[in-house]
Amino acid sequence: MDNLNIEYIEGFAVQLVGYQTWAIDEFGIAQCYLIEGETQAALIDTGVGQGNLRGIVDKLTNKPYIVINTHGHTDHIGGNDEFTDHPIFMNEYDDNISHIERLSDEDLTKFFKKSFNEPGFYGQKIYNMKRRYGKFTYNNISEGDVFDLGGRTLEVIETPGHTQGSIVLFDKEDRYMFSGDTIVSTPILIFNGLNSATVEKFHKSLDKLMSFREKTDIIYPGHYRRPIGTTYIDELWELSKMIYKGEASSSSFDLSHMTTEKT
């Protein structure tokens, strides 16, 4: 991420990264994106749900907007309960991990404290450790669905891997891909406790993304460095093939700040 055009609003690092496209960095934890068309806008992911994301979005656009979740993990749907008066969309294969209103006080405290270990985290003074999630309802989305924002469209690509219900959004007009956690500049987490698919299934998802590669100039991921290039698709495709075919050697890696599963 460069440091041009960044404005800090209520702790969020907000950057105009493309035509009518804003990246909203939630304290170094998650990247949300606001995409505006001629008639409406779309908010992609709502982060952990700390701070006043709703206020930021309402300052950036005066158009009606929808919320689209790239998958059902808490750090991507945590702010959904701020937007229950707007249509929310998510793939139903992540329904089983999306009911964050059921999390216990103990689990939430552990989850929020885990954020403090994330590289680049700067939200200690903003976090409300007593934050509790409200219920939200969503509309199912699936392969090939298209959101028309007016002169700009977002196409849904189902990409099971990181989770069973992961999706990528393709902006054909601007040649952008919004990848959630399907493609990021750090390790792709595929573990039992995350509602993940198999590595082979993830590889097949990357097969689909390969068909969009020549139509895409920039990828906007759900975490860390942004934007990233399409070479990440090539590299993940090759690596995932090696893993599921048993051609890759294994080694330990410290991901304790991201998961409690043995890595």
C-alpha cells in the first residue's frame, strides 16, 4: 500500500484507489471496499465491526448501497449488523460460520485480543472489547450473479477454498478483481476449523480465476498489501496443484497470530 491519498477518518485509513473506488482499512486488520456506480454503490465486506464503518460509508457516498460479503468469517462480516437497513448478500455455503451473534463473551474477547497480534495493527485505542454482534439476514448469491451499479457491474465468481462459500467479485468495466481471502499477499489459510474446502477444490477455483486473468489488471484483496498483481493467481494455481498432487514438501510455519490450529 502506498501512502498517497490516504485520509484517516475516525481511525480508518481511507484511500481513493481507483475511479469511484475506496479502500477502507480497518486498523490494519481487514480491507473493505466501497465501489460506486452511476445509480448505486456496493460495500464489499464489513471487517471486524469495530469503529464506525457505517459513518465512513455514509460520508463517502450519497447513493443507495448494498453490502456484499466475500465470505462468512467474522473479520469480514463483523460490521454487518450496522447495515441491516441495506440489502446484504453472501453465499449460503458459509451460513454455518456466519451466526456471530451466538459467540460467547469469552470467545469474542479472545477474538478481539487476537487482533492485537496482527502485523500492522493500530486499533488498540479504538477497539471496544465489550462489542457484541447483532443478528443480520442476507440474500444468497451464487456463480454468475451480476450486480448492476449503473455503468459498472460486479460479477460473482464462486471460489471455494479458504471457505466453502468464498466468492470473488469481478468488475469488468474497470478490470478489477475483489478477492476477499481467496487471493492475498500472505499465506492462504485452508484449515478444518475455518469451514475450508480441500486444496484440490481451491485449485479448481483458481482454474476459474485463470479465465479472468487477461481481463483483470488489478486485484484488491481482503488483507494486507493492496493492490496486488495477477501473477498471484498463477503462483497460487501452481502451488495448489503441487500440494494436492503430493509434489510439495511440507515445513512448519508460525501462523499463531492467525489460527490456533497446528501449522
